[in-house]
Amino acid sequence: MTGYEINGLFVKKFGILIGPSMVYSKLYSMERKGWIKYTQNRAGRVYSLTEQGRKIVDSMTSIAEEIQAFIRILLRS
């Protein structure tokens, strides 16, 4: 996805408009950490996850699932 598409996704999915400077700042930071990489096309830079980025996303997903299970247990009590 391009930075523009990422911003559009936030608007569509969460109703949040994020300034382009914040989106690109975070993308550059993630790129420097090795979590994402980009290729250039007519639309601009198209970002994708690296292997390290995929591992981080998998970890985040696992943690989110554990938190959800914990909350379900708490709500049953």
C-alpha cells in the first residue's frame, strides 16, 4: 500500500483522518527499523512487510488474542 492508501484505510475503517506528515514519519521509522520495505511505482512508494515485520505483526496478533481471552474470562466472573 502507498502512504495515501494507508491513510485512506484509517479513514474508512476507523473514521480517523491522520495527517500525512504523521503517516510518512511512522512509515520512515518502520523502514529504518527493518519492519517494512518499499518499491517505487507510478503511484509512489508502495510499502510491504519484511520478514521481521511479519514476525512483529504475528506477535501483536497473538498478544491481542491473549488479551481478548483474558477479558472474556473476567467478564464471565
